[in-house]
Amino acid sequence: MALRAAVDADRLIDFARALVRIPSCNQPDAGRSEAAAAALVAEQMRRFGWSTSIEEAAPGRPNVIAVVEGGRPGPTLMLEGHTDVVTEGNPRAWSHDPFGAEVVNGRLYGRGAADMKGGIAAMVFAAAAVAAAGPFPGRLMLAALADEEGAMLGVKDFVRRGHAARVAAAIVCEPQGGEVCIAQKGAIRVGVDSQGKMAHGAMPDLGCNPIPPLAELVGRCRRLEAMIQIEAGEHPLLGRPYITPTMIEAGSPDQFNVIPAAGRLGLDIRTTPAVDHAELLDRLSAACSNGLEGLSLAVIDDRPPTQTPADHPVVRAVAEAHRHVYDRTPVLGGVPGTTDGTILWRDAGVPVVIYGPGDKWIAHQVDEYVELDDLVHSAEVYAEAARLFLSVGIDSSSVRV
């Protein structure tokens, strides 16, 4: 109970509001980036007296990393979040200023309130509560990383620099509506280019239209999706795999009478642990080449699904902490999308659990919000989970899955 009392709820909420007021979208042409949000996080960490570093994952896109030493031997537990947010879209569609950080009826509104400025604020003040309670085994590593909403450059740079090498486990502080999420879908981003030959629309025989092969491929993707859904079945926490066309580009919107020289199709593929990525990509490549000309496939990113055993120490710690704070057993769930945790697992073998303030389905929506009670209670859960996990006294090699 001491850790619950140590979470400074008022300062936590003020800090979350200050973060939401920063439009930390990746829009360099509009003068927007994660830099100001990262600076604010670093300032707060240093104010707590922690060893804090800022590293650029890409020009103008910093990661912030802090280490809170417990003073006694023990493992390293990582608390992770991202400082970037998606754009607000049309601000007139919002009932509240998307970067106003308004508090109405116990809710903090704004872009990133749930995804995931609230989670960052909660993890920082949870770590402060743990530190204030006195010496503890091991250490906490806090990472507020860039570009989770894009190519995950932040976590890739974090791992590449060796920071994850001594991490025993990680809590990814994404909004999950009170669920302790132990699984997350994999993601494959694929671009398919179609090469044609420019010609007048009235003389199609003099050109080569790149659009029909892409249209045919979309149909083949639907059939391939149906096949892999039957083969993989429905995962109890993640549902079914999907192959979703999300972008098609060809020609100019002002030239209806011109056959374009090239076209491009984007595919967002979401997988479950039952789907073999290499085999799926082979089948997709065959779909591109079988009777279709001028198509070339490129894999832009390939992130595996993850699943941490329900009896893993970090899962048990978060679940027990949730019971301690909420006085009820949490649901073990799955993340329908992907998080930085996929890279932590893929590239460094770090076991992850995803848990954080905010509704599981609120991300990227108009009038995004987080409940203030949820924000504070999540910080209490992180603090208690840290106490439980670190007190076990395990090292990183003994807890890898």
C-alpha cells in the first residue's frame, strides 16, 4: 500500500496534460516532431535525479532513456512508451481542442492522451514512487522512444545501441483498457510496384496499363487471406490474420485520359503465431508472378507476433499488481495491432507484457481521451508490478521465453 500512496496523482495529471499539449506528430514540413515531448520527458526525469540520456534515432527524432538504480543487486525491468502521436486529422471534427489537454468530467482529452502520453506519464511517476519508497533490488529502465507510429526507428535504435542487452523483461505502457496483454499480432508491410507504359486513354493499345494487375492482385490477396484464416484458425487472444490493401496509387487525379506509367499497392498484413511469415511471403510472391506482368514485391517491414507465457514472472507481476490496485483479477488479452514490444522481442529476446491507461480501441480516433482515475491507477499498477518483479531477484538469462 505504501507504493500506491507514493504516486503523486496531481503532478502525474499535470505532466500528462503538458505532454498532450505538444503536437508531437512526425510532420517536419509543419515543424512538428517528437523533440519537444522528448525534452519535457527528459526534464522531468532529471528533476527526479535519474541518470538520463537523449539519443537521436533519426535526425531530430530523439529517444529518452533513464535508469533508476535500486541500490541492491537484481534484474532490470524496462517501462517503455513512445512520444510520437498520429495527426489529429480535421480539428473541426473534434469536440475538444486536440492539443488543448482539456479535462472534462474526469477525462483528459487530446491527441495522444491514451496513445500514449498517458502511459508515459504513468510510468515516469510510477518509477518515482518506487524510488521514493527506498532501496530496491535491481533497477528500472525507462524508455520514451520515437517513431512507434511509423517504422519504429526509436526502438530499433534502442536495441542496436545495446540498451536491451541487460533487460530482463519489459512492460509496454500502451492503452489496453485494463487487460494484461500477453500477445500481440505480427505485422508485415509490403509494397507492390506495377510497371506500365504511359499512353493516351483513348489509345490503350499503345501503352501498358499498370492498374489492372494491381486490381487482380487485390482479389488474389482476398482469396489468400481466406485460406490463411482457415489454416491458422482463430487465436484465442488475437483473432484472425488479415491481409489488408491500404493504399493504391497510380496516375494523376487531374488526368483521366492518361494511362499512367506506374502504380503501387500497399498491403498491411497482420498475423498470429500460427502464421509462418516466410511461407506467407512466398505465397504472396507467387500471387504477384502467376500470370501477372510488371509486378515487383518489396517487404518494407516484418515484425513477428509475440506471446509471453501466462506464468512468466513479468505477467504474474502485472496481473497481481492489477489485483492489488483494482481488487479484481484482470483479463489476459491480446493486442490487435503491434507495439515496440515486437522489436524488443524480435531483436533482443526481451519478454513483454502490454498494459496501460486508456481504452483498448480509442487510439487514433477523434476525441481521444483517457480517464484520470485510469491514469493514476495504472501508475500504481506499474509501481506495484515493479516491486513484485524486482523482488524475485532473477537475472535476464533466467526469464527469457
